[in-house]
Amino acid sequence: MTISPQERLADVAAAAVEVAAESAEAGTYTGGVGRALSAVIAKVGARLTVDAEVRGFSSGWQEAVATMSGDRPGPAPAPAPAPVFPMPTRREPAEHA
């Protein structure tokens, strides 16, 4: 079973809330505990973001290479190149008169 990044972050946040609640019940909750739990959630979120960026770059790179080499997966043909239209040349101010 594969767990999504959102589920992983939700699990970490839920665990942090549980720890905070248990700490409060025990009378040991402090600002430092809150900052530490927040830092854990931030670190996990940062790692998930980096992982997603690397996976996105890797899959995008593989798709680009496949497109350039003509080895596109699946039955869809490669798209036709977009038309290129020349830009009109700029007229000199003297021509406007």
C-alpha cells in the first residue's frame, strides 16, 4: 500500500497534536514543546516538497527526452509543431507622417 504525501503529512500533524495534548495533560507543555512539534511538521513538509519536485522534474525530463526522440509512450501520435508567424517590422517615425 502506497501512502500519499498528503496522508503522510496529515499523519505527522495528527501525531504532533496527540503529543501536544498528552504533554498538556501531564502539565509539561511549554512553548519549546510547541516549537519542536511545529519544526517536525515543517521538516516533514519540506522533505515531501523536495521529493515531489524531484519526482516532477524526473518525470518531466523523461517525457521531454521521449518526445524529442520520438519514443512517446502510448498510442497518441506526437503533436504537430506549432505554426510560426513572422513579426511585422517596425516602421520608422518618419514613415508615419
